Amino acid sequence: MLVLIGVMGGAVGLAVNSTGRQDTLLREAELLSARLHLAADDVALAGRPMAFIWGPDRYAFRMLTKGEWQLPETGVLQRTHALPDPLRLSEGQNRNRGQIVISADMRPTSGEEAILRLQGDGGEVVQLAFDGISARRVPAE
């Protein structure tokens, strides 16, 4: 009987832990999407390019002001955002750091939609497609 209770307790603990990881992943994807939308709005209002700069465990925004990359005026975009462990950010399957510049004409300077990938240590993945104006969730590859 005690063995059964121990096994059931362990199963419940694992289920709660995996649900918590999924919640964190989805929350971080929603935050990233909202911040990308806010950055695009700032570019539209200011008429100046903004860079989204990321590494595997964090991301930040910088606006081109008087020929220099500086902190944006919008408060939430001024802070570098550290992803909670064990989440990692990449572009597509390969690039684990880089930058996307949103130009004043509301397009990434690459001219192509960026696929940003948030991944947890359990293999769970959320992908966002960002076209310079909006970020939307797309099926993970």
C-alpha cells in the first residue's frame, strides 16, 4: 500500500512539474510576442529602426537614435529580459544568437519573416513568426 501511495505521489509530482514548465514556456512566448508588437508600434510611431537582439537565455531591444543604438523610450523594452531556466531562444533550428532590425518601413531588414523558437529542456517548443509588424504562434517543426 505504501509503495502504491509513493508511486502515485511521484506521478502527480511529475505531472504538476511538466504542466508548470509548459505554463512557463507559454507565458514567455506570450511576453515575447507582446514585446515584439510593442517594438513594432514604437518603430511606427518614431519612424526609427529598432533592433531585437537575442542570445540563448535572454533578449533585449535597442532603438537607433541619432546614429547610435540606444535604449528605447518604452519602459518595458528598456530592460534585458532573462529567460527562466531551462528555456532557450533561437531563430529556427540553428541560430542561438543574433539580431533582427525592424526598419522604419515595418519589415525586418532581412526582408524575410523570422521564426523564433522557445524551447524547454523537456523538448517542448513554441515557435513565433515575426514579420516586422506582428508576432504570431506557428506550429513547431
